[in-house]
Amino acid sequence: MRKSISAGSVSRQQLSKLASKSAMDLRTWLKGGLQKQAEEELPLYEGQPSGRSFVLSGSIKTLAIVLSWYASNIGVLLANKAILSNYKYKYPIFLTLLHMLACTFYSLLFIKLLKLVPYQPLSSRTQMLKISGLSLIFCLSVVAGNVSLRFLPVSFNQAIGATGPFFTALFAVLMTWKTEAMPVYATLIPIVLGIVIASGGEPLFNLFGFLMCLTSTSARACKSVLQGILLSSDSEKLNSMNLLMYMAPVASVALLPASLLMEGNVLAVTLQKGVESPRIFAYLAGNMTMAYLVNLMNFIVTKHTSALTLQVLGNAKAALAVVISVAIFRNPVTLQGTCGFALTLLGVVLYSEAKKRTKPR
């Protein structure tokens, strides 16, 4: 005769253990079944795409991310040029301040509120001091770049910006005594030579704009090397979005007095321009948003591909930005300038390849 079990003959603890074991066995069985189906590339349920479809959708996603990266990077460059030159908005420091305020707002929104990017808290007050130093160099880089756009066409601006590897190698030696193999240094020759050739063939060459663009490029390289030195320990390393979240407020505080001192009552002038042409507010708002999207897309592209892919995309972006800017702003170009820019880009590609094949000494 089957022995019945009354509710009182089994303790609650035994029932809990039995239920937990049953649930664990069910999860294990389901996991094993799903893994087997995935290996066989069978749909897990009716209407779900197979493994090959997942790969295809992943490729489409990556392509969309890369295109968004190009749109944000080239878009903010062209928008800066249009605002500073076409709209005669001669306040590059205040424009940079708006960018930093936007980066502060969006960083807090995406990291703290929406949690789209993992939050990384600071480990010490010393780390914040290091980040503050980096933010000042970051300020110099962005302000100088915006100033250069007032005096130089985007095409020549991008040609000078492509010399970044030269300054990175220079600061690496000066600040860390880290040297590269000779093939790496050899690739710097066409980079510099190309800019010399392009400068000689630039119809709209402006010495002050040229020096500002060199300052921007060298400051950007200096920040990259210094960041590797100051934030080298595992406890102090931050991803690019968290670093921007901490740098942007410091940069805003530094830029506000600089703008008021050097650009006068810029806020009143901006409001007056808005009364005369309300579209300027929309352009500034869009420009501020794109300034943050550039940093966000850099982070997303690196996450979905690699830092090397971002570097390759950057090289192609410079050439694409030149073509688009010439088509939009109709600035004159010469064969000498084009050949010089092409030589610089070739040097950058060779530099990337040489860096992959050799290790710093």
C-alpha cells in the first residue's frame, strides 16, 4: 500500500531544499538544451533568428555604430566651422565652455541616471587632482582647435591634426624616456614632410591658425601620454566616459573666467545674436549635443571593435572630412596641398603598422 505523506510529516526546511533542488535541476536542463540548440544553430523558438542571423544583425549593428561615429565626428567639426566662421561667432572659448557644460550634463544623465555606462567612483583625492591637471590640458586642446577653425579651412585643419603620432612619440620620449624601434620613427618622416608640403600649397594659410592647430594637436598628444602616466594603476584607471564626466566640470570652471576675461560680455552678445537670428540657438544646442556624442561614440566604437579599429577609422575620417568640407565650404585646394595631405595620411598608416609590429624599448 502506497504510504501517504501528510503536511505535518515534512518540515518547511525540507520542502524549501526540495524546491530549490528542483529549480536548479530545471535551470541546468534548460541551459544544456539552449547551448545544444545554439551549437546546432537551430531556432530556440518559432520566429527567432538562427546563429547566422545573429552574426548578420551584429554586423549591421557594428556598421550602424561606425556610421554614427563618422556622423558625430565630422558633424561637430563642420558645425564648429560654420558657427565660428559663417555665423561670425568669434567666441571659441565660450563655445568650448558650452561643450563642456553639455558633456557634464549628458555624462551625469547617461552614467548616473540612466546607467548606460558603468559608473566608476574616484578612489582618492589625489586621483581627482590628477584628473584636474588632465582637464586643463584637455581645455587647451579643444580651445586651440576651435580657435584654429576661425582662421583655417577644415581641410588644412585635418591635415595638421593628422600629425598626432609625431607629437605622441615626442612626448613619450620627453616624459617617460620610452623609445620606439627605428622603423616607427622612420614613419614620422612622411608625416612631417607631408604637412610641410601641404602648408606650402595651402591658399588660405594663416600663421596664427596654423600655430593654434599645432597647439591643439600637441596638447591632445600630451594629454594621452600624461594620462598613461598619472592614471596607470589599476585602481585609478577610468574608461573614457567616466574620465570625461570628471574632467568636464573642472574644464567648465576653468573656461568661464577665461571667456569673460578674453571675450568680454559674450553671453549678452550671444543673446543678441539669438534675437537677430533665432536659429543660432538651435545650432548651438545641436553643436553642444554633438560634442558629447563624439566622446560617446568613441567609447562605443572601442567597446564594440577595438582601439586599433578606432585609430584606422580616425585616419579615414580625416580624408572624408576634407572631401565633405571642401564640398560644403568651397574652399580652394591645390594639387600640392592634396599631395602633402596624402603623404601625411600614408605616414600615419605606416606608423600604425609599425607600432603593431614592434614593442617600445
